[in-house]
Amino acid sequence: MPPSRKEYLLQQKEKHGRRLFGVFPAQYPREILWALNVLPVEIWDPPLEVSHANAHLQPYICSVVRLGLELILQGHGRNLDGFLFPHTCDSIQNLASIVNDYLGLNKPCYFFYHPKAPYRPSSRLFYSRQLKDLVSNLEAQCGPLDTGELQRRVEQGRQIASTLGELYRLRGEGKLRASNQAFYQVIRRGEYLHPDDFLPLLRQFRDSSEGDVKTGRGVVLSGVVPNPPEILALLDEIGVRVGDDDFLSCSRRLLPGPGRGTDPFEALTEGYFAMAPCTTKDSPVSERISYLMTKVQRSGAKGVIFWMVKFCEPELFDVPQVVEGLRREGVATLVLDTELNQGLSGQMRTRVEAFVEMIT
Ligand code: SF4
């Protein structure tokens, strides 16, 4: 039985002397944190009842931000040594401001700004400078960065991305004997496991799960994060195989990994610009449609389910046009509006079941 997330994090602090940083979604150079002996602990969807956060937020803020703030207000972040806020969207930016400027937590907060599309040559320079600025800011708290260690962690980042890529490929080809729930449980443990533990876990999962499965009814999932997990359980129950995904928390940001450049900053920059088209990077809708079409064709999926987090502005701006584009290509789509950790309503179950009947 693996230790719980909480036990694991305490062990990391006590046994390995690692600092723990709460990291908000979505993309950030985790290899730099690993190299500084900091363990990033990502905050996507903590299982909490919201009781305090509503006093600080508008009613139309997504539950990723609402639950993240709740986690801090309930004191669950007391063992953290700092926070990192990537500039993913306006909502995270607002959260960063509330936490840093108003809560008086006395914990260091770091910020990481990504360039948004359309990219120019100056975007690469900007990203590379952001990496170096982040390092200088972190060094004041965590000590000097050892570039040899950064090289080692960048290589580990490549190995993780490559193993994840194999898992996705095997699943798409119907050669991975794992339920939808098991797949995402393993992938998502990378949100808090140290790479020295996560890489062996991924490899063990690949080796123990490889094998032919009955293909058939398959779908591609698109959205931010696979929560509520009851939807995955329903897909398992009705025999639907997830052939691929376009989740911001999963394949969109995780699959490219650092590039092959020998300079670690260059490799991390290459990795960022190799990321999949994404609403949080302002990627053109046409790129998102062709990217999803490739996923549908490669995995033999019969349709795409847009698994939306309610009030997620970046995704909501794009989804009507992406749905329309896919429909023009003859791909069936279903849009589900979900709240994190809210389970599966009868109405949602019926809609998923009806969609699956329609595509088979
Ligand atoms: S769910 Fe959407 S709006 Fe909320 S933090 Fe994520 S990207 Fe931003």
C-alpha cells in the first residue's frame, strides 16, 4: 500500500530534506525545482468542502481556483515552504494576487510568466529569461543551482515524458490493459511524486499493463483535469475506452518533455514551445481542431467528450468553435459542464450513456 499523499510529502521533507512548494496549474519548469531539491506539489482539485474561499472570490470563478484558495485558507498548506503561480489564466493571476498581497501567509510566492501565441523569435528569448529569473529568485531561498544537477533532472524529465508517451501510444493502439480510472490514477501521481519515485512507477505500470485489449468503442477526452473521477468510472462500466486525451493537466503539458539541446535552459525552452496547442497559450482554434483530429484518427476514437470545468474562461472561449470544426469533419462531440469533486449526477450519466449509444 503506497503512503498517502500527505504521508509521502512529510517523508520527503523529513527524510530527504526537500522543500515543498504548492504549485498552481499548469505548466512550469519542474526540472528547475527538482534540481534545487524542491518538490513541486501541484494543486488542481483538492477534495475539500468550500467554506472560506467564497468570501474572497466572485461566484463565477472556476473550482480549480476556488478549491486551491480553500486549501490555503483551511491551513492545509502549512507544511509548504512556498508557492509558485504560473501565469496560466486571469483566474490564477487573481489568485496569486490574493495569496501574495492580502492573506499575509508569510510564505514566499514566485511567479512564472509564459509567452502567449502568436510566437515570435523574441518569445523564445522571453521564455528563456523567465527561466533564468525564476532560478535567481529561487536561489535566494534554496541556495545556488548546480548546473550538473539541472542537466540530470532535465534528462529525467525527458525520460518521464518519453515513458508517458509510450503509455499514451500503447493505450491509443489498444495495447494497454488498464482501466480508464487506473490510467489516470497513475499519471496523476506525477502531480506530487518526486521524479525518482514517479519514473519507476510509470515504468512498472507500463511493463505490467502492456498487452492487447479489445478495442471498439473509444473516445478522446478534452478539458482541464479528469475530475470528477466518476465519469471515468462510468466509461469503464459501459465499456468505453479512452483512446487519447487533450487534458491540460495531462497530455497537453506533459508529453513533449524537455528538448534535446545540451544547454538545459535551451532544452526547457524547446520543451515549452513543443507543447500541444492550448487555450491557456492562446493557440489558434484551427491548430486545436487539427490536433484533436489527429488524436481521433490515431486512436480510432468515435467521438470527443469536452469535459469542462465550469467557469473555465480559456476553455469556454474556444469550445463552441472547436466543436463546430470537429462536427464539420464528421466527429461526434459531447460537452459536459462539471464542478470538481461533485460526483456524477443522474442527468450527466444519461447524457454520457446517450452519447455512447449514438457513436456505436
Ligand atoms: S480551470 Fe480554467 S480558469 Fe480555472 S485555473 Fe484552470 S485554466 Fe484557469
